[in-house]
Amino acid sequence: MSSLFPALTAGPAADRPALRFGERSLTYAELAAAAGTVAGAVRQARRVAVWATPDLSTTVAVTGALLAGVPVVPLNPRSGERELGHILADSAPDLVLAAPGQDLPAPVRGLPRLDVDPAGGDAGAPPAGGDSRDDRDEDPALIVYTSGTTGPPKGAVIPRRAIAATLDALADAWQWTDDDVLVHGLPLFHVHGLVLGVLGPLRRGGSVRHLGRFTTEGVARELNAGATMLFGVPTMYHRIAEALPREPELVKALASARLLVSGSAALPVHDHERIAAATGRRVIERYGMTETLMNTSVHADGEARPGTVGVPLPGVELRLVEEDGSRVTAYDGQSVGEIQVRGPNLFTGYLGRPDATAAAFTADGWFRTGDMAVCEPDGYVRIVGRKATDLIKSGGYKIGAGEIENALLEHPAVREAAVTGEPDADLGERIVAWIVPVDPQSPPTLEELAGHVARRLAPHKRPRVVHHLDALPRNDMGKIMKRALSHD
Ligand code: MCA
Ligand code: AMP
């Protein structure tokens, strides 16, 4: 393997559009110049953080650092101080890359800063070199923070090899070429929006039009103006399904797209069917994880069977395993096991957490996803649940109950706290907080607790519902019985 971005370093694509955010865009030549300037400036760094606002600066910053062979820690610009403080202490970046004029909060302000001006490329900047060395395949490219059941998020170290492998496997499955124009409105601090949504088109030599923020109008506009593919989380497709009856332009747009792809959580069959009925087009699903990048997908020329996530991608080995470690060998659409995977798409471990890394793999090197599934006779995978009840998927974001409980317990009016997820038509799951107040006569309100969590962690981690209780249900060992809560 050589360059992550052949079209940037050697391609004939110089005048082709690479990236567009609203009115601002860059051709491959302009991106090469701007990213080359960044690469020159960060070359000596061990690791950099990128303030990942949804704009051109973020994409230029990430591309530049990767050209220089310097690993990137993408930061959610909506993270609260507690979460940012943890990520910065854990990953210890040498500097932060941000858009010029961007105001940065306290924990980030302490770092040396490099302003990334997408228009400020120096076409004469010497090539950075770090991108094309074969011996760098195992080097880290990204460190992406991801929630576990307890404790603060862990940094998944994603090597260059995994990014190249996953993007090339998707190109094969989706017949993804340099003619494709992708539209999306995903955040740029997670794998979905950054690796698939930005690095994907750049690796192919195609282009991406980012909406800044997701709207059904934006999707309709771009697909009707020549974009060929749409990537989104199920919440976005749910909002599309809701809007189709009143937005004829959206119907036309989806009907003309080459590929509509959903991932990050399960797309409900009801939304699949509503979109198919209104547009004649089927959304295809792919299944991945921050630690594994992409594992399975429905192929562009395969059958988009609602409720399934397709077949293992080229190079990915997938097995289902029972609780006792034995393999589920029946491909009968009934026998449930945990999905375990192996392949070049996997991360190398959690930053500074050999204990957590060891626990994530079996003795024979398979990664335990924690997702429960069945396989259909033709190999299609159907995800049926998750091992850990303390992981919540809301709007496509993975959220650990434990980190929210810890934040709630820091509120002076909270004596005890437990967090669960409950079904939500829009978000998939919504976060529910069960609170024992210090003073039952004046319990904290939902607004107060939501604001408290949003300021410390991030707004998508805030509870949407609060229940007040006299006591939390506990078993003889004192452990909170969450199932008793959810069934209330
Ligand atoms: C409301 N807001 C608040 C508060 N209450 N802000 C601060 N404090 C509060 N108490 C604000 C929010 O910040 C936001 O502001 C607005 O109210 C609405 O927020 P919310 O309802 O949370 O979200 P939304 O705007 O409706 O967004 C839905 C969404 C989003 C667009 C679908 O959830 C999203 O972008 N999801 C994508 C997640 C993703 O990319 N996951 C990939 C990870 P404002 O209105 O100003 O915005 S998984 C992955 O990468 C793996 C590999 C995979 O398989 O893909
Ligand atoms: P994250 O850890 O945020 O990268 O999220 C990864 C998790 O998202 C996986 O372990 C799955 O539980 C879930 N996921 C991703 N894609 C799908 C999909 N197409 N269908 C169901 N669940 C999915």
C-alpha cells in the first residue's frame, strides 16, 4: 500500500472538484496546495488535534496531517469541558488545528494553535512525503474517541492500513468511483462522516458536498444537482421518510440517486418501506464500528433486504459466537451469536489502555463487537441486539450510560442516578435519567439536568426524559436493576 490519497499526490484530477461546503469549494489542485501547507507545518508533531467543525478547514487539516504521516485526534466542537479535558489529557496532542477566527474553549486554548486557511495553500510547498512511505501502513492515522459502558470515552487508534482497506472494500461493494459525488451532513469527528464521508471520496478521486448541517432540503438540492450518493444515519432517513409526502423535490432526488446508504444504527423496516414506496428506491445498509471500520454491507448490485446489513466485505472474516465461546455454525436466520471480526479493517487498540484492548479481543485474535446477530442461509447478517444494555445509540451516536450517570451524580440536587435508553421513532433510542433527588420536595428539572450534562459532555448525551424515584431498584448485591427501571 502506498498513498492514502493517490488522486492528491499524483492524480490527473487537478481541476476536478474535491470538496464543497456551502459556497466554498476546493479542486484537487487547491486541496493539494492547502493540505501540503498544513503538512509542512505539522511534520514535526507527534500527534495533532483537529477542532472538527463541519467546514473546509477541518477537511484540509485532516488531509494535511495525514499527508505528513501525523496522527489526528478529531474533537467534537460541542464537547463540554469535562469531556474535552479528558480527551486532551489522554491523547496529549502537540497542537490544535482550527479554522481562523474560531473561538476555542478553555481546555483547548492551552494548546499551541495552527490556523488552517483552506484558501491559503502554497502550490509550491514541497510534498510532505509521509503519505507515500510503505513502511507507514501500521502507523496511526486517527485516534477517535468512543464511549464504553462505564468510565470516560477511550481513544480507538486507527492505522492507515485500516482506512485504506475499508475504503477499498467499500469501493468494491458499492462500485464507488471517481465519478461519484457524495452528499452528507454528518459530523466530522466520527468514522462515518470523516472516514467514509470525506476520506472515502478523496481516496477515490471523486467529490463530496457537505451540507454543513443535515436538512432534507439540502439533500434534495444536491442530489437534484448531480450528486450520486447519500450517506446518513437512520435518524436522517427517518426525517427523509417523514418529509417525502410533502417534498416532491426530495422524491425526485432520491429516485435519481445511484446509491442511498444508511449506517451507525439499525434503519427500521418501517422507514425502509416508506422510502421505497415513495421513491421506488431502496436504502442499503452497511455495518461498522469505530474500532473495526466497516465489516459488512449490502452490495450495490445485491438485494437490499430491510433489516439486514448485507455480507462481510472483501477481506473481512466474520463469525457468530455463543456465550461459552463456541461457534454458531447454523446459517438459519434463527441462531443468535455475538459478531466477532478479523481483518485489515481493524484498529490496533485503545490508546494507553492495554487492559481494555486485551479484553476486546479473543485469545485467537478476533475482535468482540458486542453486537448480537443471526446469519441467513445466503450469508446476509441480521443484527438483533447488543450484549451491553449500558450502551445507548441515539441519533447514530454511541453513548455510555456510565459517563452520563457520573455527570448526573455531580449535580448537587442528585443523590442517585441511573441511565437507560428507550425506543424513539426519530433517534432510535432516547436517553432516560432515573433520579433520586437529594430533596424530594424540589427535584431537579429535566432542563436543569439536560443543560448540566450538555455542558460537561456534549448535547447529544443529554437526557431527554427524567423520572424521579424514592430509591433505585437494587438486587441483594446492591447493583442497580436497570431492567426493572425500563419496564416501569
Ligand atoms: C438542545 N440543544 C442543546 C440542549 N438542548 N444544547 C445544549 N444544551 C442543551 N440542554 C441543541 C442541540 O445542541 C442542537 O443544536 C439542537 O438542540 C438539537 O439537538 P439534537 O436533537 O440532539 O440533535 P439534532 O440536531 O436533531 O441532530 C440529529 C442528527 C444528529 C443530525 C441526526 O444526531 C447527528 O448528526 N447524528 C450523527 C451521528 C454520527 O455521525 N454517528 C456516527 C458514529 P443546534 O440546533 O444548534 O444544532 S458511529 C460510527 O462512526 C460507526 C463507525 C458507523 O457505523 O457509522
Ligand atoms: P460506534 O461505536 O459509535 O462506532 O458504533 C458502532 C455500533 O453501531 C455497532 O457496534 C453497532 O451496534 C451499530 N451499528 C452500526 N451500523 C449499524 C447498522 N447498519 N445496523 C445496526 N447497527 C449498526
